[in-house]
Amino acid sequence: MKPLYFITFVLFIFNLNYLSNTYAQTYNMSTQTVTDCQGTLYDSGGSSGEYGNNENATFSICPTPVPTCFNLQIDTIHLEENKDKLILFSGADINGAPIDTFSGQLNSFGRQVEGECLTFQFTSDINETASGWKLSWNCFTDECTPLPPLPQDCISSVPICQNQYSPTIIASGNGNIPNEINGDISCLNSGEKNNVWYTFTVLEDGLLNFSIVPNVDTDDYDWSVYNLTNHECSDIFTNEALEVSCNYSPAQGITGANNLAGNQNEPEIPVQAGETYVINVSQFSPSIDGYTIDFEPSTATIFDDKKPSLTAIETPSECATDTLRLLMSENVLCTFLDKDDFALFDEEGDRYTITDLRSPACDLGAEYDRFFTLTVSPAFVKGGQYSLLITEELLDLCGNVTDYEQDTIKFDLNFSNTFTGTVEDVFLCNDGTPNIQITGNDTYNIYDGNGVAPENFLSSGNSYDPSPLQKDSVYTFYVTQINNNCESAPVSVQVLISTGDVAAFDMPNSICPVANEEFIPTTLSSTSTPGGTFSISPSASIDENTGDITLSSLTPNETYTITYTSPAESSDCQEVANHNFTLEAAEAVSITGIQNEYCEEDETVALALSPTNGTLVGAGTDATALTFSPRLAGTGTHTLTYTYDNNNCEAIATFDVTVLPSPNVELLAPSNVGLGETAEIVFTGSTTEIGTTFDWDFQNGISSSDVNSSAPQKVVWNEEGMQLITLTIVQANGCSAEQSISIEVFAQNTIQLPTAFSPNEDGINDEFNMIGQNIQTATIAIYNRWGKQIFIDADFINNGWNGLQNDFRKADMGTYFYIIEVTYLDGVQETVKGNVMIIW
């Protein structure tokens, strides 16, 4: 920082037109006007005290002799943040233009103000006070010399060429370029505060991730990121869209676009290769402890080994312009820039002289810039393609060098000068001088069809003689107008040398009738002399100047003769041409065998097409079978198109058919039900028509509901077996659908067991069996009177018990206890317990 401040000091001392007083006065803030050309201004408390509450004072500086420029050096400002303010105006009072507003804590920066007077206005509130300020001023009679930008100024942003930066000099104040951040449109509500700017150009796509890590945890840093790919630093104040991320939290400690927790942190920022960004790091209150800004977690590559190159040229639209504005792919160092670093050529290879190279940032003392303006000689007075070439080494911020003498960008210049003269086509019959006459007071150039000025042209004033030319030929030439050394866009002129009878038609022998066509354009061959008249026989409506024939005035299948007569430039050179043509009769094409409406479920329809062998297209059609399928077409209105080619004249018939949606029939019912039990059958489908009818059929069942409605049906069956349920729906538009489902009806769940059996193999009651209905499975376990299990069988429903134990010994006569686990067809489970006696 000290060298930069020294430069500012030198500017004050060596300005030749400095208006010096005998000595510099010192003032404390109060409402007054002074005439000193140099001096020092303190707050109302002076050099050692604080200002007071509720102050409102205006201090004006209007020196004698009258200056044109003021240099201000602000040593320190310490005011209550956003409450107490020192405002700088250009002029003799506060009605002048506001230059800057100071509040909070700022140190060591400069300002330059053009004008004859300066005015400071100070206001404080009724609460806190602070140590105030100290500033000095000098004035001059020549133009203001811009103060050199500092790293606190955007145009002197610190280039990012490594992953971490730990500034050794802690920024204080806002630099020498004020009002770079607009607190009304930025999240940095206080604008710049003791800030430093950083810049980089993205080399590879990815996410920008950075953290600002204070060396002292209690320091509070804020920041904002701006996309300057196609913009300059000066655009930040007015263009809200340039700010892509920002944080203004009062929280202390680490902050950044790093995905960390806390309201002082923001998400990572997606960036793309070729984009240029600046980052402003501000400290709400100045600190000498510093910080580290860390880009290591970024997935994007933001410092590069890529060579800078020419990216774009902003071309002039007005003739006689002598400047070009160019854009580099990234910032390049001002130190290595010179007008001789570039060469400019037109499309003929002629080199232009580059007389000056300027950069808004470099002119202010910045170290680098991307935007440059070249002044060229001579000025641009003709359109065409130009080439701009880099001829010397240019360095980017990370030391990469351009491909000089290889890096070229081509651009086109198109000027909109208007041709204001007049020129007419030339017609010559047999021999003569094909003289092209141009009416106008300017200078004109004439070119042949290849854009070349013919060497054998003879000129006299604005008269051109392009002889010799071949007879029976048409030539096209182009005339441009020169005005203020600028050449207009070309105007074409034709020269025709004829021996007569060369007119011919370029149109067919038969014309097809076209629907809604009001006229037929008649065309001539390129060898015909323009400007003649047309006629037709038999009589029909024709435009005698253009040859357009009204279609409705022609009779189909009638042969007509159209005649063209060229202009009679001489008695022996009039061209007459005839052409015969016929208007074809319109073919009667039809689509029949189809109706206007179908239901979605209707069968495929065979179409009758006349004449045959045409082409059929449309939703739901089969071009081979010549059919229409409502189901394939789908619901909605469809246009069927049939095209028939009659002698290369197409005739078309169309037919609109609407496919109506069918009802959607879906039923919900239990898979089985007990005999005599009630089952609920529910219609779950849909229909779109009012007046739809419902018809239920339950086979052998009886419904307790309205069988002619969509209401759920409660049905009882008195017969066992599979029963069929059918619902038929008919919509008001006639579209219907039917759905059937089956339900199994079975008897009630029952089981019966005997109380005794005699397994003596006499064929009578030899087994202990069960009988019942709807039994799916049964497992039996037999226990003796002491509770010991002697027999178990999981298939009792089929096997029964023959009195043998599981070890195949006969059970003794007596009473035994059984437990039977039963599962019925409907899934119901039951445990049956009881006693059975064995009698041998």
C-alpha cells in the first residue's frame, strides 16, 4: 500500500498548475465557506476529540483563484456506522452533485473531484459518537489526473493464479474509485467496506468453492461474486444481474461459497470455461489481522495455463468510422500492450495503420483489462471481410503468452449507405452503344457480375459504355454510389442486346387447378426482354403488364394461347412469343363408406375411395387394406385425407370422423361367497355421458339393489358352483361396453364327528371319520386318558383313524381325547375338541 500512497503524494506535489497558498490552514467542522486551495479538515472535535451528537454542519471550499480540480487525501474516517454520515458534493453547497458518502471506519484513500468548489455536509444522530475524521485537500487549474487504482478498486483486482491467498497488507477504505457496489441492488447493503477485489477466468467447468478464513475468529468478513464475462467493472453499480452470489451476515468466523453451515455461508457456484469473475471481500470493521481466501475445494479450474486470445470484435455500423472495440478471452497485462501488438488487413490483403490503442482500465492506471479500442487509418469506407492479427506477445494474469502472429479473428463490415441516384436497364436492338446512364451528383462505381470493375469500360461523367458485348445476351452489372468516401450497397442494372424474336416462355404446358388460388403467375425465360405486354386467347382475365392470369376466368380442358410482345425499341427488333397451355379439369375425388361418428369399440370399416390408386393417410387408416379402425385411431376427431394424382395435378378429398369414447366397465367382487350369504358387487369403471343405462345379470342370484343403476349390488345365491355376473352399459351416444366376472358359491362351513367306533374290521364303523362342508384341510391329534399323544395325522380329511397308534400298536378299548385343526375353503380356521370311545 505505501508505494501506492506515495504515487498519490507525487501527483499532488508535481502538478504544475497547483494553486498554492502561503501555508495550509487547519479547520474543524462547522458551517462556513473557506477560500483556501489547500488545507486540512477535522471533525468538530478537532485532532484529539470526538464530534458531538445531533450535529448538522456544511463546510464549503471555494478557492481564489478559481480551480478546476481538487485532490482529496482521506487519512482516517471513524463514524457511527450508517447513523453518522459525511457526504461530499461537487459545488458551493449541498445542491451540487453528490460524489461520495462516508460512514463507519475507513483509512487512507484518495478522491479527485472536478469543479470550482467542494462541499462537505456532516450529520450525526442523538446517540453514539466516534473519533471523527481527518482529511486534506489541494486544488489545481488543469484537468484532473486520475488517481491510480488500488486493489480496493475492481479494475485492479488481484489475479487468482493459485489456490490460496493470504494478503500481507490489510485493506482499509474503498480505494480510489468510489461507488463500485450499489447497496440498493447488492446484498452488501453498505457497499464496499475496507475491501479487496480478486479476479479469475475459468479454465474448466465445475463448481467454485472458496472460504474466507479470518486469522482472528472474531473478525467479520462479507463478500460478493460478479460475472464480468461480457461486462466491465463499471457495470456492477447498475446491473443487478451481474451479482451471482453474496453474503452480508453479521456472523463472525469462516464465510464463503463453501456449502458450510451457518447463515454466513452460501452454496457453491457453478461456473463455465471462458467466464470471467471478480470477488469483492469486504470487512465490516477494519482489522490488521488479515485472512486467507482458499479455493482448494473447487471442482472448477480457475487459474490457468491457457493462452489468452482474441474473442470478439464490436464492429462499427456507420461508414467512415475509425475505431474497433475488441474483447480478449481473459484479462491481459497493460504493461505489455501497444498499438503495434495488432495488425489489421482487409479482404484484398491491404494493411491498415493502427494509430492508437486504448483501454478504460489501463488509462486509469489499472494493471490489466479485457476490453480495448483500436484507432485505425484510414477510416472504414467499404464493407467486406477484415482480419485482425496479434503480432506481439501479450501476457495474461498468470503469465501465459498469446499465440502471436497466429491468433487471428475475422469479421465482416456491412454499411447501410443508401443508393440515391437512378439508373435504368439498357435495351439495344441489333447494333448500338450500350450506354449506362446514372442520374445523380455523386461519384459512382460500376462492377460486372463477378464484382470486378471491367477494364474496358469507357466512362464520361456518369455514363458507362460496357462494350463490346455479345448479341442476343443479357448482362447484369452493379452500380454503387460514393458519398463521403463511403460506398453504398450495389444496385443491379441489365444490358440486353437483341436481334429480335428471342422472347420465350418458361412455364408448363398444363396448369393444375389449385384450391383458393386467385391467379397463375406467368414467367418468361431469361433471354426475354423485360417491359413488354401480355395477351391471351380465347379471352380470359390477364394482367397485361405482369402476365398474371386469373384462375377463375379459365375453362377446364380448354387450350389457351398466351402472347408476349417485347417493347418496340425499334421497328425491326420487337420480340413476340406464344405459348399454349391447358387448365386441367379438377378430378372428383371422394371418400365414402364411412360415417361421421363411431364408438371406440366399433369394428374396422372398409372405405370406398374414388378414383382408385390414390394415397390414403390419417389416424386409424390402413393405406393398403383401405380401412379405418376406430380403436386404432383413438378417441377424438380425425381427418382422413385421400390424394389422387391426375396428370401431375393432385386432387384431394378429406373426411372428418369422430371416435367417441366407450364406457369403461370394471367390476369389483369377492372371489367366493357362502351359499345364502350376501355378496357386494361394485361398479368401479367410468362413463362420460349423461343418460347412460346399466343392466346387471347375476345368473342364479337375486339382487337387493336396483339392477338398472350403477349402485353397488347386494346379491344372494341359492345354488352352489361358479356363478357369472354380467354388467352391460349403454351410453346416450350409443357407445356400449360389457364386462363379466365369476364368483364361486359354496355351502356353509360344517363338521360332524361320531362319539364311538369299533375298529374290528367287520366293515361297520371301523374308522373314526369326520363329515362336513367346505373343508379344505384338517389335522387330528389323539391323546389317551393320561394326556399322552398316541396318534397324529395332517390329512384327517381323507384318511380317518383306524384305532392304531403311531407305533402301529392297537389302542386299548376306552375313551380317548382328540383335537382337530380345520381350515375351510373361505380361509376360516376352527379348532374342534371332543372325546371318542373305542369298542373292540
